[in-house]
Amino acid sequence: MNFRRAWIAAAAAAPVLGLFAWGLTRDPNDIPSPLPGRQAPAFALPVFAPGQGALARPIGDTIRLADLKGKVVVLNFWASWCLACRDEHAALSQVAQSYEGQPVQFLGVLYNDVPIKGTSWIMEMGGQSYPSVDDPGARVAIDYGLYGVPETFFLDANGRVAFKNTGPVTSGTVRMKVDSLIAAAQATAPASPASSAAADSAAKSGGAK
Amino acid sequence: MSGVRGAVRALGALALLASFTGAALAQAPELPAAPAGAPQDSGALRVQVQGTLTDAQKNDPALEAATKSVAALLRCPVCQGVSIQDSPSELAQQMRTVVKEQLASGKSPDEVKAYFISKYGEWILLEPQAHGFNIVIYALPAFLILAGGAFLVFIVKKWTSAAPAAVSAARTSDDD
């Protein structure tokens, strides 16, 4: 009789314990973003850190997302008070430099920080190859559903959010995403009918052999 | 007697479980997430926001009240279980400004909520919407209260019918 009661109690507790166990496997800080797959929110933000060499944009210039159509955009939200941003800075800066001349725009967006602090942080970190813009009032950050830094958005050549990375990115991740987005952009470029015809004939000749 | 003790133990265990559940569900307020929290001490250096609000709108009590009621429904992304109305964090204040501006521009509270849902997902709502799987959250407590009531009726009936026999049995054993 007591065993039966124990079994009933165990059966009643099992779903609750199961729910708790499932809850422990989840990271409460990991919030799924609804943005990937959607059109990226537009912005027009002022440059405060110019970047270096061919990637440089003058301070005071305004960068509009609409003007970047046809380019893959890597949008990196960061702040000088953000420790994890230090981990990814060198990787991002180097990868951006290696894509010089390709249809990619790397862009830093300062989040809840002051440009002067951002500039001195960049100097302290040994420079940044790509430009950074200021986001007063975190308007653009909120538009992108930001809940912390660093967060990096990869936008395809049509201005659609392709992927969002929460936390520091690695150069491997950035290269993989950017390469595939550039390839996708070139595959759907206006010249595609001719190139697909060429691919068809190549496949046919390959098959004939 | 063992039946009564068993039932009391079972109820005690249920109460204990319920208190654990309550403790687990009650989230500690305002624990800033490590990578997310903006520094709170940068008041002097804080970027001035070029808002679209006029001075009249800034001091409009009706707009302020409407902002409060919408902001109280939205979760602060850098806090733990706190609305943007209750959080002093920089992002929450900025989000409150966005709420106020959108309301001032003529958007309805539902449209403002929809804007934040489109950016952060339904996670941004402190109270989940009652559709799909979420209905469980609203239906389960009612179901549990009904089930608990039924259980109590069942167990009390069992006690009242079993008690006299148990008592007389105990008496006879005391006499021995």
C-alpha cells in the first residue's frame, strides 16, 4: 500500500522534476532573435572612428545601410566598457583587412558609449581597420533587438539579416559567413543566366566524356 | 492512523515542492547580465539623445501614464525579470524613450508592443501571450487547483470513513 502511494507521488513529481531538469539545460541569457531572415532595419549613422587604408571613411561622414546595397555587411556592436569585445577585436580587424577590395563592408557600431572613449579604446587595441559609427540613444541597437555587446549581424547583399552572432566572433566564423554570403550574392547577380548556361554546357560536356 | 500520517506527509511534500517551484520561478530582480549591462556611473558622459519629443510632450502626464503602462509590460533585456519601467539601466531608459516617442507619434500601445516583439521576439513581453503552448501557463494553475480540490475531497472522505475503525483499533491496542 505504501509502495503504491510512493509510486503515485513519484509519478506526480516526475513531470515537475523533468521541467526543472530541462530548464537547467537552457541558457537564460540566450534569447532567440526574430531578425535573421528578415530585412535589416535601416540606419544612417555618423562615423567617429575612420578605419585604416582603403577601408577608411572620413570622421563625420554618415554611413547609410541603403547605400551599402550589393555589399555583404558585417555589423559589429561594441563598446569600450565591454570586456568580451577585446577578445574579438583583433580577429575582426584582421579579417576585414583581408577582404579589402571585395564587396564587403565591415562596420563597428558603438553601443551606449561615448565616441572619445571608443577612439581611445581603438588606439589602445592597436587600431581598427574598418570604420566605426556612433549610435546615440541606442536607437539602432534597439532596432536590431540588441541585448548586450558584442553582437555581430551578417547582412546579405540584398540587405537581409542572414545571421546573428551573440558574444565574441572568431575569424573562422566571420570568414565562413562572409565567404558564403559573397558566393550567394555572386550566384544571384544579374549575370547569372549566362553563367548558369555555361555551367549547364560544362556539365553536359562532362557527362559526354 | 498510518493513513492519516501518510496523507499529512504527502501534503507536506507537496507544499515543499510548491515552495521550491515558487522559489525557482521568482527571479532575482536586477542582476545585471555580465556582458550586457552598460555602466551605470557614466551619467556625466552619457550621450545626449536627439529625441523627437517636444517639451510639451515630455511633460504631458497622459503620455507619461501611457508610456508607463506599456513600459511595465516590456522586459528589460539586460536585467533579470524586470520591466523597462522598473529598471534603472541605460538600455531600459532608452527603450522607454522609444516607447514614449512611438506613442507620441500616434502609435497605439499594441503597435508599440508589436514593434518590440518584431525586434526581440515574444520574449520581450513579461506576460506571455495566451496562444499555442503558452496556454499551458494559464490553464495549468486552474487545473491544479481543481485537481487539488478533488484530491482533498477524496482523501477527507477516506479519513472520515477509516478514522473510527483506526481509533477503535488503536484503543484496543492501548488496552493490551
